[in-house]
Amino acid sequence: MTCSETGCDAEVHASELCRNHYVKVWRSKQPECSIEGCQKQATGARGWCKGHYNCWRTTGSPIKDIQIRLASVCTRTKSCKKEVSIPFVWCPTHVKRANETYIPPNYAQAHKFVKSLRGFAYEHQCVENCGRQAEHWAYDHLDPEEVEGIEGPWSKDPSHYDPMCRKCHNQRDTLISLRVVTKALAEVPIEHRSAAYGVIENHLFLRSVK
């Protein structure tokens, strides 16, 4: 069966159209890129066009220039005009209400909660002052009530997360891993420590090149 487009003899991919014509129709139905001022069609990835999406993948931000969030008014609701409670993007009342009524049940929801209260990480510079734009919200490992999960330790408190670039985030996690395994090595019998060191060094190397 061939494509229903006039003059096209390619095989049908979907909806009686070949792959090329199907993709063209699909793209024509996509909304405009959600970045202000961009009139290109979104590809479906985060609601951005291909250019802004690729920029986000390489720099951590869909906009090339570093944009630091300087929100001064609460963003929780359109009607709230109170000043924000730094480092949050909500006013003190909404931050307090959120902390009292919601406790993140897992690692993923904790990060979503941080993003809700403090905005996207890419709206900040890396907390390590390396000059790069932040890409992730990184747990600072300082919460006395931290939770141990499958993904690693995390916190239910949104104030225990820092905006960090990928490189600094990996360096922090590597340092934390080193402290943890060094403590664990103290319990390994001396005759087995050389083998344990080899495993650990390989693990840390793989983390450092991510």
C-alpha cells in the first residue's frame, strides 16, 4: 500500500501516509514554542521548538544567555502580590502553608516540590560560583532528617537543595560517595581492602566522567 499523497509512491507508515508526509502533518498540528517571542512550532519536547530544546540539552537553559530569576512577587497564585521569601519564589505565607500540608513521599516528588517552590534550576547560576548556569537541584546532604532511598539520600525539606551545574553536581556526589565508602572500608578486613579499593576507584571514575 502506498502513501495517499498525490505523486508519492512510498510505503504507508501511518494514517495512510508515508513516514515523511506523516511527520509533516504531525508537525503542522503542533503548537508554537512556549518560549516568549519564538514563533516556531514545538516538537512536543517540553513544549519548545527544536532549537530551544537542543539549547536546553547542551546548556541547561532553553535561552542562550544566563537568565537569573529575580522574581520579587509571589508566583503561587495570580492574585497574590506579596513579596517572595528568598530563596523561594512564593511568599512566606504560601511557603509555610505548603510545608505544613505537604510532605514529599519519595525522591522524585521531593524534586518536583523544590521546583514548585523555587522555580527551575536553570533560572539560577550554579551555587559553586563556577560561572556556569545551574541545571539540577542538588541535595546538600546536610539535613539531619535525610531519607535513604533507592536513588540515594534525599531530603523532604526544599531548603536543603542547591542549584548546581552538571559538573559541580557530579563532583559533589563523588565527594559524598568517597566519604561514605571510606567509612565503609573501615569495616572491611585488611586482607580484602586492596580488592575493595579497586572496585571503589572504578566506581568513582565512572561517576566523574558522566
